[in-house]
Amino acid sequence: MEADFRKLFDILPGLVWATGADGVINFVNRRWREYTGITVNELLERGWTATIHTSDIEWVRGIWCAAVTEGSPAEFEMRLRRHDGVYRRFSVKAEPFHDNDGRISGWYGVNTDIERQSRAEAQLEVEKQLLELVTRGVALPEILNQLCLEVEKLSPGSLCSILFSDPDELRFRMGAGPNLPGPYNAVLDGLRIDPYFGPCSLAIKTRSKVIVTDPTNDARWLGSAWPGMMVEFGLGSCWSAPIVGSRGQVLGIFAIYKLEGVGPTDEEQELIDRFARLSGIAMERAESDAMLAASTLELRRANRFLAGAQRLSKTGSFLLDTTTGEQVWSDENYRIWELEPTASPTMEMVLAAIHPDDRDRAHSAFENAVRERKDVELVYRIVTPVGGVKYLHTVMGIVSDISEHIVYLGSSQDVTESKLAEEVQRASEAELARTNTYLTAAQRLSQTGSFTWDLERDEHNWSEVIYQVFGFDPGVKVTMDKIARTIHPEDMPHVETLLRGAAIGEKFELMFRVLRADGDMRHAHVIGHRIDQIPDRPVFMGALQDITQRKRQEADLNRARAELAHVARVTALSALTASIAHEVSQPLAGIMTNANTCLRMLAADPPNLDGARMTVQRTLRDGDRASEVIKRLRGLFTRKPPSLEHIDLNEAVREVLALSSSELQRRRVIVRTELPGEVPSVLADRVQIQQVILNLVLNAADAMAAVNDHAREMHVSSQADDGGEISLFVRDAGVGLQAKNVEQLFQAFHTTKADGMGIGLSISRSIIEAHGGRLWGVSNSEGPGATFAFSIPRDVPARRSHA
């Protein structure tokens, strides 16, 4: 059976081979032997690497050894030497085959020739790179030189040359030949085109390829000096092909030299054809660019003669190459468009300057003219850099049509002062008036006014709403001093900062208060930015909105929020009734006991004055304890407006824990604290911060109410970080949190408790955010339960909107 398979493999067109279980080749088919010129015995003696390119051996060995070790299929590419010494690229695929017991007993593989495919891909990549050089406008000598080098890579052992043919003088000019001997190139440069001298001249004459593989014995060159030159410089063969342009003209010669006397393969024939065409593309592009440059130069000279007449008639001229986008403008054209003569005009710049209402019409007219290769005439408006509007009358006509290059010569006349322009201007002003009417109405509805402000000239152009905000009569002369006298004194430092920034052109935004002459106070929000089109001085445009109503609504909201916070505190303290009673009853019981003891000591005979004195001191101590509890309760029940003071966060925590200690003990909660003494004070409202702490502590206790299988342990800790923030963490061992539901806990009126109101955490977060901080909750990464924490800055917060 194995013999039959091997006979079958011998008639297959691919290179088939087989190995034993150890991966060592023991069979190659006839096609493999014919391709490599090696017998099986020779292969066994010299080893499987004998025909593989030396650069491929190591990585092929690695792939093959891994496949044999793992018992897996293998697929890779490598270069295999043909019997004539030429290497070609092959795709290799190998599969293991197994015996009846499932063990690998050997491998079968097949090598498929992919050299043509690889070569085609390489050629395409080279062509792409060279065409990119052409489109980028790289100099022709550099492109041709690079082309020769790439051809020599694709055809190893080749020397490439490109010659220009001068049809007028019938001579060659050297284009490129980077690796041909310099003296040989020197002979060809300027050589007369003579079909009897050599193959390059004959290829010009016949307009076809000329292949020479034995120069000294080729009868076509008898009596010519060329065969001797080939021998002198060690060249054995020459393959020449004419470079033909798109219009059928011969532009030059593309030639490949070999050191040996050999003819081109099919692949090399194709290589010659492709790169001869590519050379023609590069030559024609260079010729086209040169002709355009010459034409442009001539037109520029003509423009100089017309400059005087253009200035008198307010007519500018220009040249436009629609293919390259290059434009050449006269000085008068720059003056009409009010652009600096150093600017490089582009189509994008022109379209951007055309009035928006005319832009599409002008663009469409121009594109249609280019597509149909016809002249253009139109009237349109432009907007100058300083905001002015001009009317231009433009006429464009084709002056050059070279291949794909369409070049227009045009003129633009400023006709703004003509009767037609005046009529159009009046219509435009009427439309502008209507637009301003709509804008004024919209501003009145939104209580928003617009303005322009010339800082240096102290000129203010206001809309109606702004006059109303400041309480000024419409149209009255407004100055910065007049404005400053209405600004609330507390806001003047901010206004002065705005003025300093505006003086150097900085944009601004500010909320401030206005004290009007009638005693009414208005809140305003202003925003402005510099007008870039006026570069010599800071001139601003912007908007000012009357936000008085919004500020009043915010004040009402803050008052409602404060009321809600007070309700939340009272609700939280109601849960501590037993704890508060315990805290108060303990010192009261001590007072009663000490008072009775004191009476007995004083009634003794003789009275025990020392003992009575000590009893009175204990009575005073218990009275102080009761007073402190009541003081803390009064602070939490207070309804006074929020006030900021420097507080010790650790002390605030201890007071809350002391107040709730009995309740926590009743719930069998073990409290552990980590309150380092080096934590600095923070600027905050003590009552509000203690309300947050109390809410977090009671929530932690509630979370552990159903816990019976482990200790109900609460850990309270504080820390200060390098960023200037103080943080407090309350960690419980309760039921924990679900990540997707965390944010819901902070929403107002969302509660997980049967008797909860759902406002505790919502109020707490608003308090912390009003202090410039943040409040969050996460499940514990180690152990059960969750941690709720907040952090606030220890310095003065950037924002306060008290809850």
C-alpha cells in the first residue's frame, strides 16, 4: 500500500515529501527530485537543509521542530533552490499521519511554488511607492534613481539604466544608472542615437524591445564600439525597451544589464514592461510640471504690466491652476480681498471669505465651469477680515489646457460703490433690521442682552435688556466708570480681575450683582470674547443675562434644602431616644446618689466635711456630663443658618459616637476607631458635618441588624492626604452593597428600610458637596459589609451652596 501511495505521489505536480515519526525525511517524489536535482540518497547524506536558502534555515528548523514535538500541523514559507541554483519561494504545508493505535507514525508534506505571486506583490508595492513619489512632486532624477534601485532588488544580479531621448538633437541624455560603471554612463550621456551602435538606439528606432545575450558575436553590432565597451566593463547581456508616452511619443530607454550572457525570464520580461511604463509616467509628469511652471512665470510677468491699470480701475487679476490648486494674485487683488500679500491664496480661503448666502452659488458655478471647461462670470459678496462686505464682479477664462491641467486667468472688480451694489445694500440693511427685531424680541424673552465693548476707547454698544439690568435709560452714554458705580462692593474685586484680563485680550465670564439707582438689586451673568478681526486693540463681543429670578429660586431651594436637612437630623436623633435618655440618666443618677451621700455625711456627728466635699465635687462632675450631653443635643437640634468654623473632625466623630454609644451597645455593635491625632482641622459647618457622621453611623448599625453569624463590628477611621483633603471612613460588617444599586442609595426618597424616609444619604451628599467634597459608598473588598466615606478640603472650599 505504501508503495502504491509513493507511485501516486510521483505523478503529482507538487513537491511532495514524507518523514518518519522523528521528522527526518525518508521520501521525496519525482517532481521534488527534478526541481532540486538531488536524489533521495544525496538528500539523506547532505541533510534536509541542503536545498533551503541559508537565511531561512534557522527559523524553518524552529517551526518544524515545534510541530514534530507537539504533533501538530505545520504551515510556513521558505526559499528552495532549483537545480540551476535559482531560489524560488514556496508555501509548505505538512500534516502528521497516525497508526492504528493513534500514534504519529510519520508526516506528509507538500511544497507549492508561490514565487510568481510573491514577485507580483513586491512589484505592486514598489510601483505604489514610486507613484507616491511622483504625486508628491519629488524631483525626477531622484525618482528614476530610486526606480533603478528597486528594479535591481526585484531582479537580483541586474544593473538598471534609464536614458532620455532628445528628439531634436537625436541624442541620449543620462537619466539614472546608479550601479552601472561611471565611465560607461559617461559614454552614453550625449551619445548620438544610431541604431547600428547598440541595442538602446535600435530600441528607439524599432519602438520595441531589443534583447542581446552575446554582444561580441551578435551580427547586428559588427563594426560598433559597443560590444567592446560591454567586455571592458564586464557586462554580458543587455535588455533594452523604449519608454513610450501617453501620446505615443518615445521618451527614452529602459535597460537592464546582466554580468552573464543570459536572456530575460517571463517574469523579467514583465518587469521590463511594467517599469518602462512607470518611467514614462514619471517623465511625463515632470514635463507637464515644467511646462506649467514656464506658463505660470510668463503670466506673472504679464500681471506686472497690468498692475497699474488694475489699481486705477479697482480690478484685481489672478491665475488659477485647477489641478494643483496653485493661485497667483495681483497686488490689487490682495487689496480688494484685504489680505496680506504674503498670504498664499487657496480655494478653501476664497470660499471661506465668500458671503455665506453666495458661497454655494459661487462654488457651484465654478465647479460647473471646470467640469465643462468653459468661462465663468458672476457677481457675489465677500466678507473681509474686519467684517466688511464687498461686492465683486469676477470673470474667468481658460488660458491653458495641458493634459489634465486647466488653468484660468481671471479678474475681480470691486463694484461695491455701484448703483447695483447700493440697491443690494439697502435690501441687505432691511433684512438686517428685521433680523435685529427678532433678536431683540428673543433677548427680551430670555432676559439676555448682547453687547460690544471697545476697551481702549471705552465704547459700549448695548441691546435693550442690558440697559434694563443696570437701570440706565436706553441710549444713554455708557462708560466703565458709570458701570463700576453700580457694581455691588463685594463683587468689585472680581470685576477688577476681569478688567485686567480683558486688557490683554483674555475672554471672560462672571456672575455679579448690580445695585440700581432705584434700590433694586439685580444678579447678572456676563460672558465675552475678543473679536479676532480687530487685531490692533481689544474689542469684545458678548452676552449678559439677567439671572435675578434664578438666584431667588436658588435661595428658596437652599432654604427648603436646609429645612429638609433639619428634618433629617431630627429624624436621626429620634432613633437615639433610648441612647440619649441613658446618656442623661447616668449623670442624673450619680447626682441623686451623691446628694443623698452628702446629706448623710453632713448629718453625722461630727459631720464628715471632707467626705461631703468630695461628694459635692462628684455631683458637679455629673452635672457637667449632663450639661455636655444637652449641649451636643441642642447643637444637633439647632436651626440656625450654616456657619463655617475650623473644627476637629476627630472630635466631631467622638461626640457623635458618645451620643449614640448606648444605642450602639443596645444593638450589640462593636465600635473600633482609628482617629490619628495629626489630622488637621477643616473649615466646615459643625452641625452639618456631625449630621452626616451620625447618618453614616446609624446606617452602618442598621446594615448589621440582621447579622447573627459574626460580630457586628463597625470601624471608624480618618486620614489626611497630600492633596489637602480630610477623609472619614465608616465600615460595617453588614449585608454589603450591589454595585449597580449604589447610586440609587443617594437619590432622594429612595430607601431600603421599611420605616425609612430615603433622605438621609441624599441630604448627606448635598452637605458634603456644598463643602467642596464628595461622598461615596463601596462594598468591602475583604470581608462582608460596605464602607461609606466622605472627603472634604481642609482649606477654604472653592464653592459653598449650603444644604
